[in-house]
Amino acid sequence: MADRIDTEQLVTDLHTMLDMVRWSVSCFNQAGLFYGHGSDNPWDEAVSLVLQVLHLPQDLPEQTGDQLFHSRLTRVEKMNIIALVTRRVEERIPVPYLTNQAWFCGLPFYVDERVLIPRSPFAELIKDEFEPWIGEESPHNILDLCTGGGCIAIALAYAFENAHVDAVDISTDALEVADLNITEHGLNHRVLPIQSDLMNALQGQQYDLIISNPPYVDAEDMDDLPEEFHHEPELALAAGHDGLDLVDTILRQAPNHLTDNGWLFVEVGNSEVHMHTRYPDLPIQWIEFENGGHGVFAISKNELIEYYKAVEH
């Protein structure tokens, strides 16, 4: 694409935000990009990119947005947008990695290629404060297992203002990003990044709520992933033949780390189909989402204990 783009001509021909968005959409359509890291269509992808380059909020009021879209851009602004659109097309880099910013639960987060770009349906559960599974008493201690950049842990801390949240990951690179986000949100006193292989380093710790969005992509899906996903850390995606390599350990460890009325929530995405095969008798509740998403289940500590008693006998 670079040899076909005449940047100087574009800077001359394109004038407004709307011009840049329209041109970006045309480039994205021509390149046949994949969308799935914050948007699901070329228009929203282009709008998000342009607004971020211009340091404008993503949720502009409609009237303000209409006026801004017809505002003229400076030469430098145009060149910055053209440069990122070119990289998005040529290198298939998701927009959040180009701008180092992603949103989750309406909150902004720093992201780079050390962590996954947040897109979990857990956002809906967090906004609903996990009703009806959690009663009137809010959780005091929460574990976000496989935290990545810390987005879920931080959103949980906002939702439950009196809770302490442990943000656990095996990757020290990911925890560096999580620490940046925790500091940026001013939550160092309530969100603690911890390096651990699942719950191995959490001896003696118990939680009212355990949330886990572990790697869950099975071997077949890994082979078929669009190029955009190959910019994300494979350690945070791949989970063996059926995508459940980590789930068995999480299920077995969870009873020792849940309080008596505690709940475990795990996202397994497309590997939901394999859960039915591997755990046909596990009394899990699959979550139905109003805003899209699937592959998240809930199970209580008591249900886990009874299940393993039956399995072992």
C-alpha cells in the first residue's frame, strides 16, 4: 500500500475529519481487514482511529460530533492519521495497538503487544455487579485470574468500591502493563498485581469472587485466526487441543480459594462446546448476555465440592 499512497496528494485533497474517515474506510474495505478488537465494522474502526489521533473522546455528543466531522484538520494531523491507516492496512495491526489505548467497561486502558486487547463479555456482568449470583453483601476480596493488562481487575475495583482485588498472571510482561493501568487509575491501594501460575502462589488466600478469562483458543481455531490476532501474545490465547488446558486446573484449585458462599466465573469462548464433552455432569450455569458474547459460566464453591466428591467416588 505504501508505494501506492501519495501522502502529499492526500494531505492536499483531504480536508476534514469526515474526509479522513471516508478515505480510511475505503482503504480498510479494499484491504479486507478483520475487525474484532474494539469494533466490528470499517466505519467504527476508522472513526475510532481518527478520534484517537486527534485526542478527542470516543463518545462525542451527536450534535458536537456532526460539527467536528466537518472541521478542517492541520497538515500534521492528516499525516498522523495517514501513517496509522497505512500501518493498519499493511501490517494488520489492531487499532488499539497502534494508539496504545483500549476501552473496557467504559474505562480507558493502556495496551501494547504484551497483553490481549480487552473485549470480554465480563464487562456486562461487572456493570450488573454479578446479579443475581451475588447477594446483597458485596464481595470484599476478589481474584482476577489471568489478568493480562489488568482491565477486568480495575473495572471490578470500580464496581465494588470496598473490595480488594488481586490481579494474577503468569506473564511478568503482562503484569508490567497491568501495573501501569493500576497506577493510572489510582488504584494501587486496592488492586495488587501478583505473578503466579494460576493459583499456585496464592496459598491461604480466599476470595468471595473469582473471575478468570484464561487462554481458551483451541488448536483448530488457533490455526484459523485472522492475521490481526497474531499481534497478540500467543501465551494469552492458545490452550491446547480443546482450549481447556487451564480450565481443569482452575476448577480443581478454586474450592480451596473460595469463601463459603463464593462464586467462580470463567470465560471459555468458543471452547464452550468442548466443556459439554469434558464436563458433562458439572453443574455450571451458562451466562446469557444482552449485549452479545458467549462462553462464560458460573459455579459456586459448594457445587464444585459436591462435583469432585462424586467424581472421586
